[in-house]
Amino acid sequence: MTGTARPSLLLLSGLFTMNVGCGQIDLPVTFALQGENTITLDTPFFGTLSSTLIGGAEATVTIDLNPFVLFKPQGLAALISLDRVLMAGTEIHIGTLNTGIVCVYDDPDNPGGGIAYLRPLHQEGDFNLSFNTLISPTSPQLQALFPDPLPFQAEISTTVPVTLAQLLGLLTGGGDGGLELSQEIQAVLPEEIPLLGGSIVTADLTLATVETFPTDPMLDHCEDFLAGP
């Protein structure tokens, strides 16, 4: 064990000891899109369409504070419940039509979630998450054509670096945790959707833990749109 890891492990053990009577704890975690994130539609009639996304997600991470689990091969299990997803994309031109700002948001009936296995002693963690999202154009013309949102399920399954310091940051709420998840996601739109049925939707996304949810006029526009008239 390195010299920098040993003090962190002692501090982590102390944190577990202080919380031994608490059992499971719920941690609010905020993710934000990092860098240039694109969503692409390969359509039957209009070629390839794309939009650049901003936004993020809010989640609750449930961890059982049991220090002995840290030494097991599987690591520390963390259940993740998605509470909110809100992303906004730049407008897409579909022939002579314009989508307006594209809004991507959680399905209120089943927003999604998953599980992570954290192995900070080995400086890694496995994340398996399902984002059950809906996509809506905001222009009146496209709203008339697509009154119902388009379903888009995103599956993230990846192994990322997780250090003791990052885990401590999440447990203490003293920082953003420094976790970053990157995934290319692909889905096919149902055939019954007008004009776009059968389109292959690809998203190349990078989400990182942050202290505050991102802000942007496009996100404000989507919030107003989702709130309704």
C-alpha cells in the first residue's frame, strides 16, 4: 500500500466507525455532461442528423457503511437511483422542418438507476446504470408531428478509476468526488414513429460528478417547456 493511500484508509476506517450505527446512508450526487457530447440520428430519409447536448442528472447513492466489504473482491456495493435527468440539445433540421431546442429528460414513471461496485483499494469501480429518458422537440411544427416524446434508453456499463480520496469526497459531501463515466450508447427508434421510425440513435456521452447542476439558457428553455403552458 502506498504512503498516500495509508492515511486515507485510516481516515476512511474512522468514518466507517463513526457511522457504524447508521447502516445504509443516502448520498445526493450530481452529474454533469463534460466536453462535447453529441446525439446522432441515422435516418432512413434524411441522412445523418446530430445535436450537441448539455445538462446532467441528479441521483441518490445508497451505500451500506460496512468497512469489511472493502476487502472483498466485489467491493462496496452502491445502489444508484436516478432522481432527475435534464439535457438540452441544439436544434436539428429535418428536411424543411426545425426541431427547436431538443429536450432529453427522465421518464417520470421509470427514471432508471443501477448499481456500482467500488473497489478503492484497487483504485477502480464498476458502474452499471440505465437512463430511461424521453426526447421532445420544442418547435410547434415538430410538436404537431411528434405529440408524444420519443423513448431513448441509455445503458452505461463501464469500469472507471475510483480512489480512496474520491470515495471519501462522496461520503463526506466535501467535494464532487471526481468520478467520470464515458459511454457510447446506441438504440433504434420504433418503426411506427412518423418519418424517423427505424432511425439509429447514437449518443457519445461523458458524465462527471460535480457540486452543482449545470445552468444554461437551453436548459431553462427545456424546464419551461416541460412545465407546460
